[in-house]
Amino acid sequence: MADDALVIFTPSGKRGRVAKGTAVLQAARSLGVDLDSVCGGRGICSKCQVAPGYGDFSKHGVHVAQDALSDVNAVEARYDRVRGLKPGRRLGCQACIEGDVVIDVPAESQVHKQVIRKSATERVMVMDPATRPYLVEVTQPDMHEPSGDFQRLAQALEREWGITGLGADLAVLRQLQPALRKGNWQVTAAVHDAGQGAELTGLWPGLREAPLYGLAIDLGSTTIAGHLVALDDGRVLVSSGVMNPQIRFGEDLMSRVSYVMMNPGGEVEMTRVVQDAMGTLATTLAEDAGIDPHDIMEATVVCNPVMHHLLLGIDPVELGQAPFALATSDSLNLHARDVGLTTIAPAGRCYILPLIAGHVGADAAAVALSEAPEAREELSLIVDVGTNAEIILGNSKRVLACSSPTGPAFEGAQISSGQRAAPGAIEKIRIDPLTKEPRFCIIGNDHWSDTPEFGTPQITGICGSGIIEAVAEMRMSGICDASGLIGSAAQIGSPRSQPAGRTHEYVIHDARPDGPLITVTQGDIRAIQLAKSALYAGARLLMDEMGVDAVDRVVLAGAFGAHISAKHAMVLGMIPDVPLDQVTSAGNAAGTGAQMALCSCKARRQIEAQVHKIHKIETAIEPKFQEHFVAANALPHATDPFTQLRAIAPLPDVSFNTNGSGDGRRRRKRG
Amino acid sequence: MADDALVIFTPSGKRGRVAKGTAVLQAARSLGVDLDSVCGGRGICSKCQVAPGYGDFSKHGVHVAQDALSDVNAVEARYDRVRGLKPGRRLGCQACIEGDVVIDVPAESQVHKQVIRKSATERVMVMDPATRPYLVEVTQPDMHEPSGDFQRLAQALEREWGITGLGADLAVLRQLQPALRKGNWQVTAAVHDAGQGAELTGLWPGLREAPLYGLAIDLGSTTIAGHLVALDDGRVLVSSGVMNPQIRFGEDLMSRVSYVMMNPGGEVEMTRVVQDAMGTLATTLAEDAGIDPHDIMEATVVCNPVMHHLLLGIDPVELGQAPFALATSDSLNLHARDVGLTTIAPAGRCYILPLIAGHVGADAAAVALSEAPEAREELSLIVDVGTNAEIILGNSKRVLACSSPTGPAFEGAQISSGQRAAPGAIEKIRIDPLTKEPRFCIIGNDHWSDTPEFGTPQITGICGSGIIEAVAEMRMSGICDASGLIGSAAQIGSPRSQPAGRTHEYVIHDARPDGPLITVTQGDIRAIQLAKSALYAGARLLMDEMGVDAVDRVVLAGAFGAHISAKHAMVLGMIPDVPLDQVTSAGNAAGTGAQMALCSCKARRQIEAQVHKIHKIETAIEPKFQEHFVAANALPHATDPFTQLRAIAPLPDVSFNTNGSGDGRRRRKRG
């Protein structure tokens, strides 16, 4: 009888001969099979569960006898009794190989778990977080051979896990001695290693059963969104958002830069409030998920360049003027406390994605990471609409990026009845082409306003997606013309059009005197025209640089992208015309990019390399941007473009008033 | 005529041929000659000054023509006119080699300047600080090729100075953009590199003329001493000390550990006050030296283990009980702000020397670095007397270390008329063996009290060195016996002995009713006996371990070591008997070690390696310590040992009362 046995691991197919009596975990390691373990083979973490197969495996040419693995031992039996093992499962660290065997490693037992991201373009991400937990047994102190508790912990991590050159943050050194003694010299250590050396960032007595957590933050000019992620399998436990409190220093970025110019040192206060808000968001998310915020070991942040500098306490004034020089553009690997994020683990880390250019930020980099246009043959136009629009155009050959100053109109700001997306806001609207009567949906109500189920909810205003639909529907129903001018009641044949000063406005909802009057004014249409012109001009500029007149697909990203109607966006001429089925929403792609950077060091390396390859176009100094901007002011489609012949590119609107154009020029200077 | 020329650099003797027209600085670099430059050859920093020699150099076999170097050019002429060049000096970056030449590099032009440390054992230290200044020209931003200002600065440092992988502290990133623009894209960058990667830690527009500064801190239980050092040549600009404000939580270390035991979390407050005091000390030193405290780029700290943990905010409770486990023992390379040192450069660094053991701290490591017993054949006993005594015994073969709980008596504390060393304190005393009359010196007065020049100064008490001399002189003049008992006036024949309770006391100075009565009481002698017994027992324990009965030389270190009288110390039996000329004072060796670590990365590597080689003896658990302690209570020498035959080792004093011994036992438990 042979002293060794054949072992075949599935699904990897890795195989080899090991000495009989070898534990499955050890066999997996020696054959390079991806089998997880936190406790290092002590039979307590259960991460190394495997499913052995018995009988004939003709595919592998092996017959597995019932006694191919050692009997369930006391450790396994105890684990099964106390915590429960699924039928057919064994603990890889306890079960020993006694004969030829086929062993399946279930997905949840792999170190590098594959996570399928739910997005329009489903992609697989492999878990490879910078911070991982390790259970170790630390040698007790010996006063005859004095050495620090930390040094002995580092030796244990090297001995048991091969971690070398471990450093420690002071915040963890402060917890070290009590934790070691409470755990009776057995501790779970969180070690951060993002390629710049291993650092001890957390410590728990004994085995930490719960996973470590991370926080992906999308720091926008208006909203700060956070996603609390489990670092073992990448699942999002909870997401939430808070207003960016910097709004009180200026609604848009350029106002905030101006604030610092007018109030030197004003960035200090702006930095403080945004850092505080991030800390509060972390606490709130932890509360919502029922976890200790100190178990959040890492955060990743994506943001535009101005927010980037304001978060770091860097005066953003250079970003307000050519040549829009960034203080620093590479990714940053910091302690979370250095960016004022003091509510998570005291030694927690913070990774900030790289910036692409003075106007194209880490948020755009995150979108590029999430959507990976360089991975496709087709030419993708990716538009992340926020207060600024980040626009990426590219395929496997070349990727271009720019930022376009759309202003806040798309978010419902600077719109007469506008409001941010919140319950009560009109988010969808349809106008009957014949009667010119509107019907609409509001956030928080699943029914259309012309159905009995709609009831009598409070209607408060129009949000970003609502105003886009409203203007597009007004154009399609003939309430306004290609120049955006609203006709009088006599012209369009509906009392919904009312005189307002020297122009007209369209009444969507009139609940006076007890409720609001919600209208779309001539000024609202002009604001949307300016915003969509900026967006379209940016996309055109990239298409010029690429030497193309059309794109293969359009991806709408951003929180707003998730709610925008592709059809209405094209009616407005926000985006170039493509087949409707080639317009997809990537949801919050920037947030997804932040989550990817949280879950995968490889993703960090990817985007760090990619930002250097992306060619940046500076819209503010391109004369052609101005041309495209003016040319794009018209509302091109008199009817739904997909029920008609495909419309041609929008024509210049010579009647567009020069004040509006002047406004546009002023806005263009914004970051 | 040859196209190249022979160049010989002195004092290094390095030689080689270089193409004619090569600048001296460039030739020096290509031949590996140590020639300084901060401006990178722009003719503005003058660090590369050289002294060419002309005529026959038979030793080198070369004749140097008058035109061996290029003529003084406009840059040199301007520098000479504006700033002045010493006669015969040339700027190495401007003067070009045109013929065979011998060029002397003066000491002040060497990068690795040799600094001769003034100590009992004069040693040479080579400047090799972790933080160095570099002048660079940074490429201006280009919005068509966007990159961060920091990335372009890093490129310039790599291009001009070969510095790779530069990181930046956020605090410097905040200063970066204004500094670059103010300096018209020329800046002096301070780069810290202690072997763990280069980090930008400071920035000044244009050329910074002044050197960078460092702060060496000796953080004692009672006093915090600081030395402000110029990092170009290692000179100490100013030294100063402040009281350790932790004294209000307990005079000695064990009381402070007890405070934390009684008040969990009490270390937070203790950490805060000591960090604040260090910050204030830094500011004071900078003010005294007339420099900006923000130009202090680095601090090094030496301290005992309890102070170490309290500085870092680590609960020191484990250091109060066996096995005296340190939280961490290795050296620490931190940001200064992480130890609350926020008054120096915002991105300043702090290096904390390694600890040797739970009772033998970074202060002892600094003494070992400064005194380097491993570099000698003779066996050195190095004693650093403070509230605890650190004792090192060693030679080139082996080095041992221990700590002994002497208590604060040697510093004048717990002595009836004791006080700390300050003007008015008696620091020297002599007692006439016949008349038993004393004469003394006080701090701040150069004359003996029995001379007319002494005048009538205010006499306030006895300091540490004074009480040692007083007890030794009382023993030599027969006022007290070998057991330490003070005789009555009748016994010793002098009214200076007065009854005090059930014992007697010796009157040194009686200025009543308008001034103080200064006496040495029986209790004072007991306190000194306990302290010296602990010190002697520690030394004996190391000698036992080394297997020797005598040492070759004794080094007294510590601020107190500088003032102690070797003769009186031997009369008391504080230290083993050695020839008087083999007893030297090393001054503040711990502070010197801190300065060395500040000036030299090599010194850091040395002590980091050395602490692992030092064998540690734990006095608290060695039964023989107790034996030596009890045996050492006697005052061995009835007369000056150096006017008599060399005395034998002290004998046990069987009459020594057990209460005293009991006290000693209790004290021994202190850290």
C-alpha cells in the first residue's frame, strides 16, 4: 500500500500526491489551492470547510473510498455540535487524507472569493482586500529574554502566516497588551497591506468571528454617499447618504473655491465640516448595520478634485484658474484619522483613488474602474451626471476623459419648482400631445397621478429627472419649440400655458391656495438647455478627439443616471443618438468603483495604471467646446425619436439669446 | 594635448581622469568624493566650496598649473561679491577642470561631516541625518498633460538628486502649491529617509540658506532635557530643560504606574501633559536660538520604559509587575504629531530609540550608543544615575545591562534638607577630620564657604552631589561609623552633632532664626545607604554574570554623573573600587545618544542591532541582588581610599537594621 495518496481539488482541478495523514488544508496550501483559513488550522474559524466526494470520478480517473478521509475527530465533532456543519462538509484543517480523494472547495471557502457585481454589465470581482484578519498564538513574555509584546506578535504572524516586516500603528499598540491577556495570548490581528508594507491595524482577543468591514465613500459636492461592505465577501450591508455640509459655503464647487479666495484659510473650516460629516456617516451606517464602527478597518473615497483638496485640507484655489493644477494627483494611502475620519477603527486606513486631471476627479477614475471601457471593442460613452458631468469615451484602443460644467440644474437646483430627489418630488412626467394635460409620478408613490391609487399625497416640487422629462415632454407635445420658447395658451391650445412676465410658463400642478403651484418656467428651460448643452458639448469634444461621429453605446452613471430616462435624455439632446437598447444605466458607478477599490488591491493597481493612460481634454480652454456648446442649445426632437426616423444631430439655434450664452461662458470657468 | 585631465581629491586621496571642462562637483560625484551641495550645482548654496592647490605635488606626482581650473565665472564672481568666498576657495559647481589638479575638500564642504563629540572619550561622529535639504527646479503644470504639483516635484527630486519613491505627508501637501509659486517653481525640499522610504517633510520657496534643525530629547522621570541641533554639522545651538509635569501624578515611576492602576485611563492625562511639555520645550529652545520652531524637522527621544509607554499613550501597568512586559521594544519611527509634538514642523518626524528590557530603557540604549563599551577591550562599568540607575557592564566580548531602583535620594529628594540642583544648593562639602567643621560650595558661587570671597549668599539646601559628599565626609571624619550611625557630640567631640529624636544629626549650616538649618539626619544617611546599596548590588550582579571581581574603568553618566565626585562615590561604596583616573564622567550620555541618533542614521542602525546583543539581567527577580543589596549597606571606607591602601570590597554590615532593609525590599519592586 502506497504511503501517499492522490488528491484532486475542484473546481480548480489542481492535483498532486501528498503523504497520507496530511490535513486537507495543508494539502491545499502545498498545491496552491485557494482555501481560506483565519484561525490557521485550529478548527475554530470554519473558513476551510470542504466537500469531499466519494465513489467513481471517471473524469478524474479515480475512485474515492469511503475512508479516503480520516474519521471526524473531536474538534470537528465539537464544531458540528456547537455551530453546525452542513451535511457532507468537513473542516479542511482537521480532516486528513488517507486515500485518493476528490475535494470540492465551495465558493465561500475560497480566500479570493469571486463576487458578481450587479450592474448593467455584470462583472466578476475577486476579493483581495488590503486588510485581512489572522488568528495567532503569541509567545508569552519571558523576563529573561525581554522583548516587546508587539515583537512577539509580529514573530507569530511571520511564523504562522508568513507576514514579514510588520509595523504597528500607535493606536493598536495601545490596545495590544490588554487584548493579548484577555485572549490568553491568542488574538485575531487585522493586518493592512496594500503593497507598501504590512501594518497591524486592529486586534481582538481570541477568534474574531465576524468579518472586518470597510466603507466606500462617494464624496459629492452635494451628497456624501457611503456603503458599508463586509471585507470577507464584498457584500454591501447598508448604504446611506448625507448632505455635504459644505453647501453652506457655496452650492457649487466654484462658489466654494471663491469662498476660500475671499476668506483665506476658509478651507480649514470647510475641511472640518466635511470630515465631520464623513465620520457621522460612518457611525450612522455602523448603527444601521448593527456593528461597532471601530470594526470598520478601511475606507475608500472617490470625489471630484475640489472635494479631494478640501477633504485633505488643501487650498483648492489653483483648481479655480488655468492651468487647473492639482496639488497631488496620485492615489493616497493614508491613516483615516489624517482625513479626520476618527469614528472608525483608531488605526483604520483610508485609500483615496487617483485623480485624472484638474477637472476630472477620483470619481471619474472610479467610474472608469467600474465600467472599464478599455475592456471592450465597442466605443462607450460614459456620462456621470452630477453638478459637474464627467465624461469618458473609449474602447480597447484608447480612452479619453473630460469634465463639463453642467451646473446643478440636472439635480433640480436653480429650477423654479426644483428640489432634490426626496419623497413628494415629481420624478416622472408625461404630457398628452393632444390635450397638453400632464400626468406624473412622485418619489415615494408607485402610481401615476391620473390613477385612483395615486390618492392625495403631498406634492412638493420637481427633482432632476422630473425636470428633464418635463422639458422633453413639453418639446414633444409642442408646448415649446426647438429654441425652447414656450408658446402662449392661444398658440398651443391649452390653458396649461400661462403668461409669466414677458414669457410663459407651463403649469404641472396647481394646489393653491393650500398647496404649491408647480410650473416649468422659460428660465427653467434655459437652465436645462445650458446644462444639456455643456454635457453634449463635452461628449462631442471627446468624439472630435477620437475622430468619430457616433458612439456604439452610452452608459449613464451617477445616482441621477439611475433615474434618468434615456429616451427623454435623447429628446433633449443631452447625449448623442444611439439605439435605445444601447443606453444603459450603470447606477452609482463611482460608488461601485469605490467598493471595488475597497475589496481589491488589484483594482487599485488597475486604476492607478489606467489614469495615466487616459487622455484628458480640458474643456475650459478648447475653442471647439464653445462652438459645440452654442450649437447644442436647441431641443432637437419634436417627437419621440424612436417612433420616428432617427433624428440628425442638433442644429445651431441662431435665435438663442446671447445672455444665455454669456451665462454659459461664465459657468464654463467652473471646476 | 590630452582631452582629459588627472584630478586628485584630498584628504580622501581619490583620483581619476575626467574630460576637460568637467565641473569639480561633477568630477567629485563621478569619483565618489564626499562633496556637499544643496542647490544641485546652481552656484547659490556655496556648500561645494573647494580649495585647489597649485604648483608641485611630489607626493601625488603631479604639477598643477595656474590655469588648471577655469577662470572665475560670472556666477562665482557674483557669489564672491555678495556673500564673500574665503581666499583660495572656488565653487565646485562652477570651477571646471582644465588640467591636472589637486583639489582639497575642506571639512565643512563634506556631505558626511565629521563631528568630534566632546566627551571624556572623544569620538568622531559622521553626519548622516535622516532629513536633508535639496534645492530643485520643478516643471510647471501643463493642462494638456495634467499631473499633480507633487508628482512633478517628486520627478524633479528623482531627476536631480536620485530620490525615488517619494511620499508626502498631508501637512506638506498643504504648503506645496503656495511654496512652488512663491519660489517661482524653485524650492528647497526637506526629505526624510531613515531607510523606510523617502518622505517630503518640509518645503521652502527658493533656496533655504539656514540649515534644518533637530531636537534631541532626554525624557526623564523628573526632568525633560532638550538639545536643539543643526542638522548640517551637528552643533548644539542651545540646550534647556523643564520639569516633567507628570510629577504631580507621582514623584517616581512606580507611583505613576500605581496612579494608572488606581485611575484606569489615567495614562491619557499623563500622556497629554508630557506631550505638551515636550512641545513647550521645543518652542522655548527655538525661541532661545532665534529660529522658527517649524524648521525643526525631527526629534529623537530617549527615556525609560515607563516614560516611553506614557509618552506613547500606552498603559504602563504591565511594567509594574513581573514579567515586566513591554508593549513594544523596537525603535519607533513616527510622525512627531503622533506623540503630540505639534509645535515643530507639521510633517516633522520623531525617532524613539529602542528599549533594552522592561526595566532598561531607551535612555540606557542611548548611553550604550554614546559610550560604546563593545568598542573597547577593557571592561567598562557605565552607571547612569537618575531616579533609577541604568547599569551597563561590558567589553568587546559581551555587554550586560540592568536597572536598579536607587530611588530619588541621589537627586536630593527624600533628604531632609535636600533639594534639586539649583542656585543656593550645597553641591560640594569637606569636613575637617580633626575639628569636624564643614566647608562647602553652593551652586552659582565659585568660592568655598570658608573664604572671604564666598560672601553671604542665600543657602537653600543640599543637592544630590552634595548629600553624597556629605555622607562620605562624615564617614571619613568619623562622624558616622561603618553602619552609618551618627555618633553623639560626646563621642565625636564636636557640637556639630546634635540629638534629634532618638538619634543624632550633623549640622552643616545654621542660619536660624532668619535662615535655614541645614543638617544631615540619621534618616538621610539611611536613604543614601539604600540608594547606594541598590546601585552597588546592580553592578555586582552584572559582575557575577560576567564572572569578574573587578572592572577596568567606571563611567558615571547622567546629568548627576557630571557633578558626582568619584572619590566620594567610592568612599560610600556606590561603585566598585578602580583607580581614580579610571573613573570618568560621560556627562549626559543619554542626551548625547539622542543627539547621535538625530545626526546619524548609521547610529540608529547601530543601537538597533546592539540592543539585541545586550544581555539583560532582571534585578527584581535575582535572589543574589537581595544578597548584594544587604551586603552593600555598610559605608566601607573610614578614610579616603586613595590616600590609603586600596580598600577591599565592602563587608556585610550585620548591624544594619532590618527596617531599613525592609524599606529596600519594598523599593526594589519599583520599575
